[in-house]
Amino acid sequence: MPKILFTQSYEKRAKKFIKKHPELSSQYEKTLKILEINPSHPSLRLHKLEGKLSDLYSVSINISYRISLEFYIADDEIILISVGSHNEVYGH
């Protein structure tokens, strides 16, 4: 099972995200649990990003909100980068 790493900047973003969207708290927690147990679970809709973010992947919390992350598969680690809406995460 991969280890999820929470960077300091991610924790700040996550705290801000949950404060702004308290109704998504349980969905957010569930997404992280599934990610830790099975990163390939279909409900996460894991996909590699393109363009300037091509080193990152994204998983969905729901249809509107996502978590961008970095995978270090060799080290069996998942480093969380950002959380928010598509525009917040991808800067569109």
C-alpha cells in the first residue's frame, strides 16, 4: 500500500479548501482513504495531467473538485500537491 505524504503547503491548501467547502469534508476524507488503499480505484478517475503540469496526476473528489498529486511509484509514495476546483488546481 502506498504511503501518502502531506506537504506543509498542501496541508494549508487542504485546510482552506475544507473551510470553504465544509460539505465536502467526508467526500474528501473518503477520497484520501481510497487513494491510499487503491490508487487505481475507478471512482478516483486517476489521470495524468498535460502541458506544464505533465509531471502530476489528478484524482477526483467529485465532479467539480479534485486533488492533484505527484506519484513516486518506485518509492511507493504519493505526495499531495493541491486540492480544489479544476480552475484552482490547474490555474485555468
